[in-house]
Amino acid sequence: MQYSSLDFQGILSVTDADNFTNALINGIGPAKAFGCGLLLVRRA
């Protein structure tokens, strides 16, 4: 089995608080079981 991962770094503006909260709690994408899709967010 192969999968690729990628790190993004930048500035985020939240326009939909409910969708952001859902993504922060549940992760993004189908590879969450492999440790991908988690978000690390901190204040600038």
C-alpha cells in the first residue's frame, strides 16, 4: 500500500466557523486512519 502526504503552511481566514470546527475535530480526507488529514492550527 502506498500513500503520499503533504504539509501546508500559511495564513488561514475562517469564513464558516461550523465547517472549520468540523474539519478541526474530524480531520480532512480519506487517509485519516493513516495519520493524514489532521490539522495543526495556532494563532499568529
